[in-house]
Amino acid sequence: MRNYLIFKEKARRFNEDSEIQALLSEIRSHQSDSTDGPLKFSKDRAEQIKSMDIDRIQLSRKRLPYEKLDQLVIDLLLGMR
């Protein structure tokens, strides 16, 4: 029961942390609106991805906040936040 209560508190802090929530909002805003749920593998989807014209230079300039989000969550779980 003690572990449950600890993680319940961590979840509350996660939900109330403005910096974490801002990063999650940023990530969600960049996700494609063309899917309603998790992506599933299909031959058609694989062909669609293979035919995409992706500019790797432009993609490398895109801000990816996952590293920062990862660090904030680890800090929260370890009690540093």
C-alpha cells in the first residue's frame, strides 16, 4: 500500500507540473492529426511511409522535447523535483 500511495503522489505531481504539462502539450500539438489512435502496421502504411519525401536536414532542426521531458519525469520520480 505504501508504494501505491507514493506513486499516487508522483502521478498527482506529474499532472500538476506546469513544465511537464507544457512539454506534453507541445508534443501533442506536433503529432499528425491524420490518425485517431495508435499506428498499426500494414503493407499500405509501410508503402505510404516509404514514399514520403522527408528532408532530413529540416527534420534535424526540429525541436524534440522528449529528452527534456524524460529528465523532468526522472527528477520527479527520484524526488529531485
